[in-house]
Amino acid sequence: MGMISENPATSVVQERFEEHSVAEVEDKLEAAARAFLGHRRSSFAERALRMERVAELLLADRRRYGRMMTEEMGKTLRSAVAEVEKCALACQHYARHAQGYLSDESVDLGDRRGSLRFLPLGAVLAIMPWNFPFWQVIRFAAPALMAGNVGLLKHASNVPRCALALEALFLEAGFAPGVFQTLLIGSRRVGNVIEDDRVAAVTLTGSESAGVEVAGLAGRSLKKTVLELGGSDPFIVMPSANLELAVKTAVSARTINNGQSCIAAKRFIVHGDVYPEFERRFTAGMAALRVGDPMMEDTDVGPLATREGLASVADQVERSVAAGARLLVGGKAVQAPGYFYEPTVLAGIPSDAPVYHEEVFGPVAMLFEVADIDQAIALSNASSFGLGSSVWTQDGAEQRRFIDELEAGQTFVNAMVASDPRLPFGGIKRSGYGRELGAYGIREFVNAKSVVIS
């Protein structure tokens, strides 16, 4: 069974790839095991030189890599180039800070010397999604490789060109063969790789169902996992908010990556004092977005990545409207080649509507009106997900309550939720566990070894 690289803006197949055979996967696992023996003994300085080189190569070729992403999964070229630039920043960050994050820590034991040393585990299998084809991989690979681990990438099956380009990138930067490799395999073969003794740990970014399956497989093999799963992030607007900025940010937050982001704002929870004005402005902002060719600089929203994704979003909206949700704008697929869906706003959403509980992976926003901060917090937390949250208020007491009481891995005050190499990123509840990025991210896949010297 092969893999297809299809342009979602045109539905034209660009290239076909054969899956790696059982023998090829075995060779790659063996190469990873051999490479780890040398890579773990390299110094932070040696790894940093190579990781800085990765950043240089990304920046030098940002347009080509950006076009590759746009052609393979449909994000706008403008956002794709920005993604490459963000990847370079992450590589630079870990090249310059990994040694500090993993420096020995002294522990006072009185008459004995105690310390904590952070040592690499081995091969980390990364099961990555298509929505940020470079960023999702780099944010795992930069810290993992700088910590002395080696990486095995099982990328989403619809972005094989990006997956192979990333393997070539690390080789060109000077990392030894086997330190970072791509496995072109389907999801049905992932279990065998997870169970292999040469794989030390697993990280996955993907759906809730994928997280459950991977965590179960890894658990049976007693292997550490980090899971970054779905989200239904609240975007809360209180009366003291800068409404103009909040609306402008809300439109961007819902349609980032054509609406296909775990941390895109999805539920807009607005205080009654400002709800009517917010609804009017936000609906107008969504309606004004330009949907079209993602290669064009003036395009705001490109296609969804796959035919199946388009069908899923359309079905969720149709069933929610049938359940009683009010359609304010959008609500249907665009009649054109490719997998385009109109920016859509739903309001008056009953609790039995599909979008009330499910993550919608497309440019569909849900509006909710609340009477006070207690209702805002309760509605925000009435979700099985807990990834990000954005709150808009100038009131210090309200800010403190939101920070302390919202059930989420991130709370951004008067700002849009975004990942940053300097901050740990991840969720709680059904959004997963563990952290990527920052100091916490690089420490997920190390052996925190206690050392005592008498």
C-alpha cells in the first residue's frame, strides 16, 4: 500500500510513494540503535553546531519548504513560510539552551555529594500529524536530539514529501545517519515499532482516539509517552475587554491554519453586556475573509487538508443546525475544485448538538452568551478537553480567577494562544499529558538519574 501526496486546493495527486517494507523498517531501527551509541556521547557543543545548521538551512530554503507544505496540506503560503521560520527559532533555542536545561543539579546530602544528571533514553518514536508538517516535528526533534536521543518519525500519511524532506534536512545539517529517520508506514504498522525493544519512548500529536491507542500500546511495553491531543479552546470576552482587538484576534484565532489547529479558539464565550456587539463584529469579520488559492498572498483561508476532513466538518455543522443551532454565516462547502469550506459562525447551540462536545477541525466558530464570570468559567470547563484558553479582560481580579480556575494547559490573557519554544506546551484532561518545548519539554525523554558519591 502506497502513500499519496495530494494538493488539497486542486485535488490533484502530485506524487506517490511506496511504504517502507518490513526489511527497510528493520534496517532503520538497527541504524537508530547504532547511531544512538555515538550520538549520546557527543557533546552539547557538537550537537548545537548541527542544530544551528538546521536553523540556517531552514531559513535559507524557507520558500521551498513553505511551498511544499502548502502543496501537500493546503495552509496558506504566507503561514507556511512563517512556520519554517518558527522551526528555525526552535532549533536555535535548543542549540543555545539545551545544556543549561540539562545541567547537573546539586543536592545537599550533608557528608555526601548528591546530584541529579539528565541522560538520554535512546530512540524516540514521534507520531506526528499533518496540520503543521514541519513545526510539529521540529518541536519534538530539536529537544530530543539535543538531549542525546535519536528520532524516528512516523508522519501523517498525506504529507510524505514533508516527512522525507525533514530526514534529508537533518542529514544535510551534519547529524550522523540514523540520528533522525523517517518511517513511511501506515498506522496499522505503528504498533510493531512501538513494541520494538530498540524504541525507548513515544510522542504523539493527534486525535483523542489515536492517543488512547498509542498510550495503550506503549503502556503494555512500559514505555514513556507524551500525548498532545485535541482541543476545544475557549475564548472568553468580558465587558472590560478591548473589543476591537478581541474581535480581530478572535477571527485570526479561529481560522489559523484554515481552522485546523488544536489550539485554535473554537468556543467564543462572551459576557452579555458586550455579546450583541461582539456577535455583529465577529460575524462580519468571518464573512469578510477571502477563501481561495493558498499560494496567493491575499488569501486568508485555504482548503481543508483532505476530502475526509471536509466531509467531517460539513456533517458536524449540518447535524448541529438540525439540532437547533443558528447559522449566522457560512455553513457549506465551497463549490470549487479542492476541499474548501466557508468560514462559519454558529450561535444558540444546544447541548445535544455535535459541535457542543466535539472538536471541529475547520473554520467553524461557536458563540455562547454568559451572564457573569462564574458562568464563563463553568462553560469553559464543561468540556472533556483542556488544551488552551484565551481570556480578554482588563480586570485584575478576573484575570487571576481565570488563570487559577480554567482547566487548561495554557491561559493567555488579552492574547491569542500560541506555542513558543521558551514555554512548555501541552494539555490536561482528554487533551493529553506531558509537555513539549521549554525546559519541561526537553526533560520528558531523559533519565533523571540520582547520583550519590560518598
